[in-house]
Amino acid sequence: MSEIAEAVAEESRQLAQGGENEPLVRIDELTKVFGTGSSQRVVLAGVNLDVPRGDWVAVVGPSGAGKSTLLQLVAALDTPSSGRVYFASRALHSLSEEQRAEFRRRSIGFVWQRHHLLADFTAAENVAAPLLLDGISHREALRQAGELLEQVGLGARAGQRASELSGGERQRVAIARALVNRPELLLADEPTGELDEQNAEAVFRLMEQLHHSRRLTTILATHNLALARRSRRVLALEHGFLVPAGEAAGASRMAGPSEAGGKERG
């Protein structure tokens, strides 16, 4: 591990010590390698990261740096080549496939770059879908979906089909769907990547509001350093390691200097 990564690891350990700062997410020496032999590609080379409850961490880096891979490993959507991910001190590698699915359904909200809504379903039906999968009645699921759509400013659009909504509105519906099961952790993978500047700002501001009002822990992956700087802590994923964004050559080339939080194991 580099000296910079060691320093980040030590500072984050100090941040995570004690009571309410006990990390919700802990990543230890996480690696991910794709391919074999001469075609082998190391995406994550030993990532360490502590995320205390209530924290907002932005991970920046260019496309292909491994940001999406990192989030998928945290969500137990993929398995690491080595290393461990812990959620509330629970080792995800020890869970069965069924337990992982339950973990994702109960504890994780995921917002993707593309909204992945069902085009022929209404906004309310899209948001209600996770509740229906949990066995909640159709009427109650739609009621809860309607309340959440009100919170994201789309109460009046609840009955509109997803195909009739604008790009910014669809992403707001996707955020509502991600939060309908009241997860502890929100993972956002380039959530503004396909939006224009005005809609990107509106969606990001909404995420900020919901992070605080719903007491979320948030990990954001983005190449937009201007938005990332509004997070509590900013790290860059470079050469398979997490480093403070201000220390990362790639991050500097992307968008100039940033205010790195510098209190992360990385």
C-alpha cells in the first residue's frame, strides 16, 4: 500500500472509533481482478475504506477506474477476488445468495446512471414495486409510493407512465424507488451522468436533502468533481487504490483541485 493510502487508512480508523461513528461499511484490502494470464486486468488493488453511519463519501475517477465495481462489491452484487466487505460488522462474504438478496432488499438503495424504470408502469407503480415483492398489499404499496413521490416533488406525476416523464423526473422516481424500503445505505453510481446541468443540480440537491432528512449513509461514484466536492469526503480511485482527491493526478486532470476529506481508509 502506498504512503498516501496508509495515511488515509489511519485517519479513517480514527474517524470510525467509538459510539455513533462505528462504521456502517468497512472494506478491508479489497481486490478485484478480471481476466486471466496476459489479459488480466486489476481494477481494485487493495482498497480500504471505513464509512461511519451518516457519512457522505464521493469516489471520483474517470470511466473505467473501477468506481462501479467498488459499489457493486459493497452491494454484494459481485464477489471480490480477495479482501472483505463488512456491513454493520456483518461479513458479506459469509452470506448465502438468498441472504445477500435479502441484505440488498432491506439495507441498500441503489441509484444507477440509467433509471431502469419500467416504461409502461406509472411512476407510483415503479416506486411501489419493491414493496410488492415484499408482500405488501397493492393498495398500501401505492400509498407509500405516493408519499415518497411527494417528497421528491412528483406527487402530481404519480399516475404518469415512466415513458411520459422527463429525464430528470425519471431519475427522481428512481431515487424514490431506491428509498422506498427505508435502506440505511444509498449507493449512487453516476446518478447525474445522463442529465443536463440544470437537472443534474436539481437531482443532486434532492439527494442532499434526502440524505439528511432520512438519515442515510451515502456513497456516491461520479466523474463530476464539482458535485463531488459537496460531499463530506472526496476520494479518488486511481491505479486500484483510494487516495485523497487532492493527491490524485487523475482527479486533478479531470477537474482541478478539490477539498479532499482525507479521513478515509484507502
